[in-house]
Amino acid sequence: MSATFQRELTPACVWESLAGGTIGDELLEWPPDVFALTDVILTRSEAHRFALSPPPGSSWPPDGMSDWAGAVADAGRRWSAWVEDSSGTIPDLIAAEWDILQESAHLPLERLTDASDWRACIALLTLHAIADEACAPVRSRTDAGPFSQLFSQRAIAEYACPRAASHPQNDKEEVSGCPYSTARGAG
């Protein structure tokens, strides 16, 4: 009996294949990059559906966060301010959710698809919502403040994840050339 290795897609593999980079802390420097990352992983895993229909025994918004929407909006505003003047620290909610995302980045994508890693699903959905809030100055130029101008100019000057944006329709089977997690199986 010989051992074979079954290759499984992971969030890190999908991201590397599409964007050409890793899920590293440098992504936190630009909220549109985190938005693109979470969007790609949520789309590939189909975990976005759990915001409307959480798995049995779970709830949305997540337990333990009485004002999830308020916390997300606040973290997004504070993240935007941090991007402009990164002398402080990134908001705690972002740091906590980011740590969970990074811990799960090399686990099979299937754990998000079936919500068996519910905590990672929460982290992805929360980071996605926070990044959306942080990107508000790009979507709306009604705020004439310096951050809005800086953010809008930077967004125009550089595309968030241009490689990912140029290949959004890749099927799961087409993702290749990246490190996969390996699961030992009988052959």
C-alpha cells in the first residue's frame, strides 16, 4: 500500500495564484487589498452565504458582539485614519480577525465552504465588512478632508490586486502553481 498526497485548495493558495502574493501583514496597509483578498476567498468558498444563513448552532451577527455593525463601522473609520497616519496601531478588531484569518490560511478551503471552521468564516466576513467601510472614501468623494483625497488619489494611482482583478473568472480547477496543503490518503 503506497501513500498518495491529495492536493487541496487553501485560502493562501487561491490568493497566491490570483494575486501573486502571500496573505501577509503588508496587506493591512491598504484596505482595498484586504477587501479583494476577503472577496476572493469568500467567493471561492461560498462562505458569504453564512451571513444570511449561519450553520446550525451558530448566529449572525456573531455571538459576543452585541453591536457588530457599529464595531465594524468604527474599525473601518479608524483603519482609514491609520492608513493616512500609521503612527498608531491598527484597530484591535482588525488585528484579532486578521490573526484568525492567517491561522486558517493554509487549511483546506473546504473548511470555509462547509463552515466547519466557523470562527474563520466570522473573521473573513468581519474583515470584508471592515475593509468595505474603510474603502468608503474611494466610493464617495463627498468628504473633502485630506484623507478622502489621499485615499482616492492612491486608489486611482494603483489598482488593488491587479492580477486578481484581471483573472476573476478562474475556476477552482484552474488554480495552479501554488503551494497546496497536503492531506495524506491511501493509494
